[in-house]
Amino acid sequence: MDGNHLGEFLRARRAALRPEDVGMASYGTRRVAGLRREEVAVLAGVNADYYTRLEQGRERNPSAQVLDALARALRLDTDARAHLFRLAGTLPDDRPSTRAAERVSPALRQLMDGYPHTPAFVMNRTLDILAANALADALYAPFEPADNLARMTFLDPAGRSFYTDWDRAAQAAVANLRQAAGFDPDDPRLAELVRTLADQSADFARLWNAHTVRGKTQDAKRFLHPDVGPLTLTYQAFDVRDAPGQQLVIYHAEPGGADAQALDLLGTIHATRRQNEPHR
């Protein structure tokens, strides 16, 4: 092996594409399968000699802009694009577009609805709740609206009574937002949220200035719900691979315990209320 992993990857992906796959006319006799080097260079908008040097391992430091162009030219999906960047020793820009960060796939919504006995919801890096199943709606029913975990914690009157360990919940929310700032410091949604929270909550401003950074993984949380009383739930957070920046959060209670019974009761109360709501 010559250690030219980047060149080997580029050659293999070039060989897997035909001119018609990328909207190009085929001409001349092709001695090898797939696109010619010159065709990839045209698609990527780079010099053909430069691209040849990349494949041959004589050029090993392409810029992020060149790698992005090659990823588009070679029709690389998210995983293959990230692999290309890693082979080149460059970190990809994984900041999600606003549309990608806000859209929850139908398959993921269906998955959440398949958990009728446990709250499940999807949030983005700025802690906006993008989708929730029925029991998550019931859990967060004290908030109006249940739209953003940080806003709910600091600005909604229900926050301080709902979160039994309010200080801990507040610190976690701010640390999550600090992590979001590391992914995309210029995110306009993040800037707007931080400005609003800092203007209206001295507690938020103090915690924000501490620069503590932490992401969601797993933990136990204690709630005081007006319908069912105290609840202690453990959550797990899972990254949504096809939507960078989104996380699926699932709460669960100890099976057979008082918290599980309270969740069942909460689900029943919520379902009954929805049935009795006037149709609009």
C-alpha cells in the first residue's frame, strides 16, 4: 500500500459514475470504467492537472472548498463526504442549514408515535422542540407554548415549579446552547434566542457568561406536573444521523414503579382532554 488513501477513494468514486449519471455526454473510447479525470475536474471546477495530482498523491492538502466541490461532483452522500474530508485531514463543515435543522422526517415522527408509554421528542441544537409524541405533549402541557426548552426554563412562569431541580435544569440548558454556539457561532436563531433570554432573565445572562459547555446524552430529571405530581424520569438523547443538529430525546420511567404509573395516568388525562376538545 502506498498510503495514498485520498487518491484511492477519489479513483474508486470516479469509477463508480458514468457520464450520464452526472448529465455529461459520453464521447470517445473509454479505456476505464467511470468518469475521466478531466470530467471530474470540470464538474468540480478545478484544474485537471491539480485533480490528477490529488489522485496520484502528489497533492495532499486540498482546501475545504475543493473538497466540497469534489463531493458535489462525485455525488457523495453525507457519510461519504465526511469520509472524504477525514482522508484529507480536514474537518467538514457540519453546520446544518436552517431548513435541514427544522425538518423532522416522517419516518422519525412515526418512530416517536410508536412509543405510546414514554415521552419522545426531537429538538435542534438551539433546543427548539421540532416534533413530539402525545405523551411528550402531555408532559410539557404546563408550558404555553412548549416550543423551546431554554425559553420554557427561564421565561415561562411554569418553569420554576415544573423543574424540581430548576438550577440544574437551567445550567444544563445554557451549557447546551454554549455547545450550539461552538457548532455555528453565527446562527441567527441562536443569536436571537440568546439576546431575548439575556434581556429578560438575569439568571440566564449570569450562566451564559460562565461559558460552561455540555451536550445532552443521558441523565435523570425530576418534574412536578400539575396533573400527576412528582415525576422522576431518565432520558437518553440520540443524534439523528440524516439531520445533523437534531436529537431524538426519549424519557422513560422505572417499569412498574410509581413514576411509570404516573406517566400512564398522564397519558390517559391528556387523551381524555383531547377527545373533549371542540373540533375546529
